[in-house]
Amino acid sequence: MRGVYLLLLMVGRDLKIRVGSLGVVRFKRGYYVYVGSGQRYLEKRIQRHKKKIKKVKWHIDYLTTNSGVRVMEAAVYNLPKKYECIFADMLRSMGFKSVKGFGSTDCKCISHLYQIDVDFDRIVDEISDKVRVKPLRLDP
């Protein structure tokens, strides 16, 4: 499987984490959505996000390896990689607060990580309606 995914994360307490070249980033307690893609072995990519012990390779790894962060679920879309940035822009347009530069060092997006204040299902439904594609839902 390949495609683009929305990953729901729960940050259980306020955190300060050094995130590679971004330096120290503050994460307020709450829920976040990360937009990513995998052009091969997408199921393995999602499973990797759930592991606490792994080689830190991407910005998201700095967050998911932290004991105060839990990967809740993922919505996976069978869409080309370009939709990764389209989804990130949709989250920005919905008015969610971005974590500037997170996950977007290889594109022109403001961020690929947004703190959300509404139900994840509502976000998935809205994005699905806009792109006219239903996602596969993966739970931990």
C-alpha cells in the first residue's frame, strides 16, 4: 500500500522537545494531526510511528518516541504524494494552529503538524468530502 495519511496524536502533558534542526519546540497538551506519506510499505510506516524505540529519522520521530505522546489512529488515503501538501494546506485552512516548520523541510508548507480542537472524525470527514476519497482507518 502507498498513499497519504493523517496521524492522530495525543500529547498528554505540556512538553519541550528538541526536534532536529527546528531546535526546542513546545507542544501544549492536547491533540495533534500529522500529515505524512509513504510511497512504499505504508502500513509499515504507520506501525513505525507507534513504536517508542526506533532510530530517530524524521521530525515526527522526535514526537512519537516521547513518553508523553501517544499515537491514537491513522486515516490512510490511496492518493499520490502531492496530496500530503494539499492535506496540510486543508488543515491550515480549517484554522488549526501549526507547529511551524514541522515535517515540511522538503516542501513549501508552513507545517505538516497541527494542533486540533475538534474531533478527528470530523476532520477526516471534511477532508474526505473535499477529495472525494474514503480513507482506510488504522487503529493502534
